Amino acid sequence: MADFVHVERPNVEGPPQPPPVKEPTPSEGLDFLSVHPFVRESVQDKVFGTIIGSALGDAIGLYTEFLTQDASKTFYPTRKFQLVAPVTPRYADNHRSIDHPQCAWTDDTDQALLILLSYLHNRGTISATDFAARLRIWVQQGLRALDTPPMGLGKLVSTVVGSKAFLTSPTERAIDAWIKTKRFVAPNGSLMRTHPIGVMGVGLTEEATWRAATEVGRTTHVDPRCVVSCCISVGLIRGMLRGEVRNEGDVDACIERSYAWVKGQPELMNPGDKDRVLTAQEVERHLERTEFEKHVYAKTFEELDLDSRAAMGYVYKCIGSAIVTLRLGMRESSKGSVVSAEVFENLITDLIMYAGDADTNGAAAGALLGCWLGFSRLPPTWERGLAHREWLLHKVERLSKMIGVTLRTAGEEDTPEVDEDPLGGKTAMTQEQMNKRDHDFVTRMIEEDKQRKARLEREKQKGKFSGWLRGLSGSGTPMERSRA
């Protein structure tokens, strides 16, 4: 879940100079898919890996969300999680046991799905306006396609979407909310949902993909640090799908191209005061180059201090942890042996055990790592147990066809499905209906939690009884023990 954070700006006398960067990749179109049948099959695998991988990172991240690293070690000493039976029980606090259904993703994936469903409904058009309208519905009524309530809501998104003029001018309302924070807050709420745009950009230029991510992201998050983080994410995903991001050097180049592009857009660098020309030093301060480098070029998760209570939702922490995860995945792939599903499982587990805003970090990292490895290398004990799995797989297949990666059968049309409508093909809920839905949901979660606790207690008592029997059988008389 996106967090609302205030991160102090570092005291830097002069802006560090970024390394020289390559110009944006001019390539576009899908001709590369026809080079060999294996290429299309591989890209399709990566498309599924991106969307499903992010949902898995989100669902697994919930296990440790908002905990400290030490608490994660205490509550999950085996570091093993699975979403198939027997499902790993979550630490039993109200946030985990009552607010979220078993094996389900959270608000991070819900908001990503708003982008995906909008794209399908509009037959391949990325619309920031349509996304904003869907986000307003989601905040009030949840994901209507699945009739699930909104699972978590960041403070900034709540403030922006709740403003009266949000639907007519979402970016302006986002600017207003940001300025009221003295232009300091840079939460991760736009980054967590942006990855589908990287997939949608597979046939677009890099710059067109950046612009789409920027327009959608700025409906709620206008801080330049949020913008550049979204651009990096979609740029990397697009590049991996196209075979243009193949190693860590390519990752670095994409990072710097994204940074340079955002830095060169005056309207993105100084929201709310676009007529004022920034000095070079002011531009670097807005993007906080020192902080930027500290996070995107981190070598380990430890460097990122992910469970910091004051800054766990900082967008640079999220993009930094996603990039570290991707780099580690690339290194595993370079070892020459066949990459197994354990790579995704181990790396995402390593990440979420650092806790903090673990579901959002997991969602962002799962998208990048899932794109790199592909759907075929996602862990079965996670992927097969994900809530709403079949529905999500179907929507990803439709996405893959819409972008031209998966070929349509003869006569197959791209007609939108009913549940891709903003209201999921249903009528708007009344306040009474929403209250009943929420009451029934909480009641069901409480009952399921009671049953889970009762089951655990029975297993505990059974274990004690078995131990007592073993003790009796192993005790014997003093004479019998002396013969042993």
C-alpha cells in the first residue's frame, strides 16, 4: 500500500553530475517478433510474467507489510511462503487477518488493473482521463469487475481523488495536494501501478511510453521523483520485452535516459510554477540526484533501509529495491545453468523479509523480475494459489492480443468484455449497498480468522499430545532403561 512520507532533502552544495547518456531508443513497432517463432513465444511469456509476477510480489509482500525486519524474522522464521494448500498463515494482526482475504493481492494490483481494464475497454488506448474516473470509482466502490472492496488507500491518493474537481482536472488537484506538503512528499503510489504501461509500450517508442506513464501517474503523483521512477519502470519493462535491455549495462543506460528525459521537461520538473525557469542546480535538487543515485545504484537491499518508519513509502526506496531485485535476477541468469522458479521465489522472499512497505516493493520488483524471467519461471506454489488467478490470466491474454504479441485466431475481434467497463458491467452501488458489502466482508474475514486460529490451536494441542505419548513410550522402568 502506498504510504505518505516526508523525506528531508540532503544538504548538497552542488548537484552531482550524471554520467553521459544515450539518446532515447527510437525503435518502435513489432517487426522484431517475426524474426523467429521463439521470439514471439518468449515475449508472450514475459508479458504474463510482468503482470502475474507483480501480483505475486504484492500478495507475498502483504505477509510483512509495515513490519520491521526483525519482526519479519520472528514471525516467519522459515522464510517460506506458499499460496497453495497448506497456505502459509499470515501474522495475525488486524491489518493482515481481517482486512485482506487469503492469497489475494492488495490495492497495488487493483490500481494496476484499473490501467489494464481501461486499456482493454478502450481497445488499445491509454487514457489518463479514463483511469482517473476508474480510480474515483475504485476508492468509493472497490474493483467492481471482481466486486472486491478497496484494500488499502494511501493518504495522498485519498486526498487527491477525494477533491471535488478531481474528475475534471486530476493533475491540477494532484499539484494542489503536493504543494500543500511544501513539495516534499514523494510516495510510491504511482510507481506500484505503472507496470502495465511498460507492456502496452512494447510497440511504441521509449518516449511515447514515458509520456503515457507520466500522464497516468500525474493524475495523483506529480513530484518529479515519482515521475522519473515510473519512467524507469516502464522503460525497463518495454526494453526487456523488446530485447533491448539484456544486461546491467542496459539497465543503467535506461535509468539515465529516463532521468535525462524527465529533467528536460520543464512542466514535469516544477509542477505548479511552470512559467518559472529553474536553474541547473534547482533541477537537480528537485530530482535529488544524490538520493537518486543512492537508491537506483544500490548493490544490496540493506543499503535501502526499507523498514524505516519515517520513509518506508518513499518512491526512491521502491524503485531502488525493484532495480536491485532485477540486477540480482540478471546475475542468476548469467551463471549459465537453466534458471528455475526458485530464483523468483528466493529474490522476492529476500526483498519482502526486509519488511517496510513490502507489498508495494514486492509489486514493483515482481513486475521487473517477472518480465525478466517470464511466467514459466514463476513459483507454482505461489502462482497456482493466487486469488482470482483464472480471471487475471484471461485478462493478461487479452492484453497480449491487444498489443499484438499474441496472435488472434481467424475472425476473432477485440470487442471489450462486460467486466472491463468502469463499473464492471454493473450499476453503481448505493451507500447502503456499500455499507452492507463492507460489513459482510469484515464479518466473513473475522469468521475465517476465528476458524484459522481454532485450527492452529487444535494442531498445537495435537502436537502436545503426540509429544506426551512419545515421552511415555520412551520412558520405561529404571530396569528397562538400564538395558538400553
